[in-house]
Amino acid sequence: MQPSKNVLGFDFGEKRIGVALGDSLTKIVHPLQTIETEINSERFHIINGLLEKWKPDYVVIGIPFNDDGTEHRLTMLAKKFSGKIQNKYNLPVFNIDERYTSAEAESILRERGVKIKENKGLIDQFAAKIILESFFREYID
């Protein structure tokens, strides 16, 4: 049996970054928080605190693509964010396609009666949760 590992998942956005926490052994993932600042120094201060608290063995970052799989401006920004995480913290980083995760997160929250306009940050946390769950399904046996 493989040892349990903490994993953080990120749903990168220009305005907000959703964060989820998962366990690679149980494959249980929880929405954790939303980083609600556009200022990089503040974002990385918060990320540093999360990494110190949860001590993940690796992180998973959702990379957005157009419906047809082509890249766009946010794709490049998310890849740049991924590179910064890897270089700054010397952690393994796995990038996965995150098309439709925000729409799926919205749908889940609507079903639970959550008012979407008032809870944008919650959508980002659930999108991060979906990203991490997808990673576990595809890559962790």
C-alpha cells in the first residue's frame, strides 16, 4: 500500500485562485479556500502559508484551454503560475486540463441551493476540488 500524501489543487484565475486539499491514498478531496487578490505578492504569501500548513507532497494545477483544445491568454498565465510554484517551492507540479470545471462546480453548487452571484469564491474552491479529483481518477491507482 502506498503512503498517504497531502496534495493541494489550484484553480488559477486572474481575480481568484481556488484551492482544494486532497489525500492521495483515500482520494478524498475538500474545498479549502479561495485566494481573492490579484496582487501576486499577496497571492504567494497566502500560498506560502498553505504550503507550510499542509505540507503537500505535490500540487496539481488546472490549466484552461479553449473548447477545441487550443491555448488562450489564460492558458499562458496558468502555465506561468505553475512554473512559479515549481521553482519557488521546489515541489513537483502536475498540470491538467481543467476545461469545464467551473461550469461543473456551478452546477453542483446550484443543485445545493447556493446563490452563485454571491459565492463566486466558492465556485473556484469547488473547481479546484474537481481538478484534484480528476487528477486522482486519471493518475493515482
